[in-house]
Amino acid sequence: MKNETKTKNARALRAGGYSVLITAIALAALIFVNLIVAALPASVTRLDATSAGLYTLDGQTEQILSAVSEEITLYHICQNGNEDGRITELLDRYASANGKIRVKTVDPVVSPAFVAKYTEDSLKDNSVIVESGKRFKVVPYSEMIYTDYSNITEEEKYYYFNYGVRPTGTPVFAGENALTSAVDFVTVPSVPKLYALSGHGETALSTTMTGYIEDENIEFETISLLTSSSLEEPGAFTDGLSGGAVQVPEDASCILLNAPTSDLSDEELTALLDYLGNGGTLVVTADYRTADLPNMVKLANALGLEIPGSLVIETSQSYYTRAAYWLLPKAQSHEITSPLISAQKYVLFASSHAMTEAETLPDGVTVTPLFLTSADAVAKASTSFQLAAYEEGDLQGQFITAAAVTIGEGKAVWFASPYLTDSGADQMTSGGNSGAFLNALGWTCEKPSSVTIRTIELTVEPLTVAESSANFWMVLLAILVPVSALGAGLLIWARRRRR
């Protein structure tokens, strides 16, 4: 009897030992798996369950983050307890995408002098400061999450302007676009600088357009070559009236001449041609009155372009919208137009002047048409036309509405319409106009990367289910599933009762 008891105890002891051993192995395996999972990036361990994909990084973001080869820090400016989970989650995914990117949270209450090192403005909680060894960029919270009022109805506008009733607007999440643009800004070797000329009745760029330019990480400034204001900038020179030569600032990556209504001076024309001859770049937008501006015409001629007439009118309905001089020309293959062609976007050219390639190009000049009218377009013979239709003496044929030009080491893009930078035209073309303009800046400035990441509407869309589907799911979930579970339980109970 005692031997049997000892045998049973030994067996129990061995079984217990095996259980302890198996438990220890399982725990070790679990710890090992946890360590492996902890080392994985957030994009793998934390799935993006949002319907809009708030935290799924865009391909442009992944490309820019993977190319980061220096230490950069994303400072999350936020009081303890006020963190926005959307910003926190996005920052974690940036840090997990590249080991050289790290995130640090800074409480402005605990460290009040920290933000002052970067900006004089007060920052709202959940703003971010992105810094590298080269430079830094402040990304306010209002640029990442804001309300878009661009699509408000006419009724909402009426009540807002007459009664001060604020429209609802659409909440937007643009955190990825803002942060990726900032990372790109602090890591590129150098930042291009765009100077917009003034003094010729140019159209000022809207805040929306300048915001697009800044998002492209291009510095922007307005200058006049004939006033002392340009002397305040490094590399700028005195004007011709004071005995010096008018010259473009030495730090200019590109010059913008946006829809001038009066002519260039001889000194400015010479300065621009010298700048282009020395490898400079230029972007021009112009309207049908350009034909009456001699120095503007000379500038075009130096680029291998002729301006044989004023307003261009289309006769083919597929080449215009609303009015015959609101042109929708066909895009031609080029680095500037390829993204637009892929996205099947139109570019609106309204009030365009006639433009053709010169029969004999100046030495070292090549011209590539970017957009062409139909072969049956009409160009008014002069700016003193009476009718926006064909009149005797007008020109007929195919005209260039935009051209990319190389002149030695220099580059230029000439748009024959003043509406490339117009916000209304850009809305009509769903961003086609701003896309063409920004692509032209990228080509002339030779900017290697471009950040154009979608923004996401934060509205919650209701789940709409057809009545037939609703009835099916009701029967399945409310009747069949519970009855099946009850029947299975009764069957198991009956079998056990028989034993």
C-alpha cells in the first residue's frame, strides 16, 4: 500500500514538475515575443483602425522619412494631460519610421523659455517644432487640425455677412502634410528662395498660394529692382538711377513676374536677361495686354517665344469652358505636366495672349510647349478688339499657352495667362492651376522633393444600410445566432445527462 502511495506521489511530482517546466517555457516564450513586438515599428504593432486612415503614412512621407540621414527631433509642445491623441499617434509613427527621428514632449508650463528660442508667437498645445542640425520649422496646431470654410453654401455666406452667423465649415486633419513638409524643410541641403517682382502692377499672390509655396519649402519674398528696398537683402545692388547697375539678388533661386500690367524698364530687362544668361531661373504669368508691352515682348523673344497677337479665343468646345476665352488647352508631356496628366486635371488659361515658338531660336535656347490650344483657335490682332470673336485680320491656328524654356544653364516657364495663381480658377480645376504653378517652381528651382499629401475631412459619415440588408442582418444576429447557440447548449447538456 505504501509503495503504491509513493508511486502515485512520484508520478504527481513528475507531472507537477513537467507543468512547472512547461509554464516556465511558455512564460519565457511570451516575454521573448513581447520583446520582439516592442522592437517593431508602431505602424506594425498599432493598426490604423480609423475609417479615413489618419495614421497610415503616405508614400511621399515614407520616402522622405526613409531618406533622413541625420538626427532630427520633433518637439511636441503640450501641457501634461492636454495631449491630442491624433497628434501623439502620428508623431509615434514618424519616430518608428526611422531610428534617426525622435520625439520629445515639452511642457511649456514647466519649460516656459523653450518655445521662445524658436518663435515669438505663443503656440497652442499640440504644436510641433521640428529641428535638425541645419535649421528648424515651427508647425502650429492650427496648421494640422483646422476648419475649412472653402465649401460653404451661398446661404451660409449670406447669414455670415449679414448676421454674423458663423458657417459650420468642415473639420480637416492636415497633420501629415504639415509634419512631412517640416521634416523635408529641415533636412534638405539648401532652401530655394523665390523673389516676386513688384512695381509693374503685378497681381499679389493670395495667402493660400503663398501657403502652398511655403509648404513646398520655398522661401518667398517680394522685391522691386528699382527701389532701395532691394538693398536690404543680401546680394542686392543699387538701381540705375543712382549710378549702379540693376541686378537680381544673388541669393535668388527663381524670379516670379506675376501678371504685370505695365512694362519692364530697360534696366530691369537687362538685369533679367543677365540673370538668365548666368544660370538664373524665371517664371512669368501674363495676360492678353502683354502684346502692348515692348520690353515684355523682348523678354519673350529672348526666350525663343513670339507674341503675335492678344486675346486667344477657342472655337472647339472641348478646349474651353463657360466662355470661349476661358481656355482648357491640352497638356503636353513634360516633367511639369506629367503629374497633372496622371491625375487627369485641367488647367484653366483665361485671358491668354497668343504665343508661338520662334522660327529661329536664339543660340542655346530650347522651347518645349507645355499646353497647346486646338488648331482652330483665334488670336485677336490687337488689344483694341471690339468683339471676343473672330474679326477680319485676326490670326487662326494653334497657339502655345505655356512653355518651358532652357537658355544655357538657365530655365524659364512662361504662362500666357494671369490665372495660374488665381484661387477661383484653382478651385474650378480642383487644384490643377496651383499644381501647374508649383510644378513650374519646382522645375525651375530644381527642388528634388515635393510634398503634396492629402488632407482628411474629420466628419463622421453615417453608415447607410439598405432595408433588405438590414432585415437580413437583423434575422441573422437577433434570431438565428441566439437560437443556434441555445440549441447547441441544449444538445451538449442532453449528451452529458446520458452519461
